[in-house]
Amino acid sequence: MSTTTLSKLVKKVNKKNAPPEGWTEEAKEGAKHAAALDISLDDLDDGGDMAAELADIMNPESDLYK
């Protein structure tokens, strides 16, 4: 596979999987943490409830731990 073809494929996949607001720095950071936990964007619901719950679980300052 040529580099050009691979580059086009990566752009297409990234565009398809981009968050609604685009790849902001916050989204990039969240994606890195999710990948470290073996979680993909497809594992979370579209409403954002699961992402918010995961953020609470991962935050040691969360009310969950008080």
C-alpha cells in the first residue's frame, strides 16, 4: 500500500470517528486516556452520559470518592 493511499485512508477514518465538535485538545487528551483503558468512542453512548460517568470515575476529586 502506498503512503498516499494509507494517508487518505487514515484521514477518512479519522473524519468518520471525529467527535461532533472536532478534535479539540480536550478531545485528543480524552481519546488518549480512553485508548489506554482499551475504550473506543464506539463503546460510549451518543448522549454523553457514559462519558460523563467515566470522567467521574477517573477523577479522584469526584463526589463518588467523598
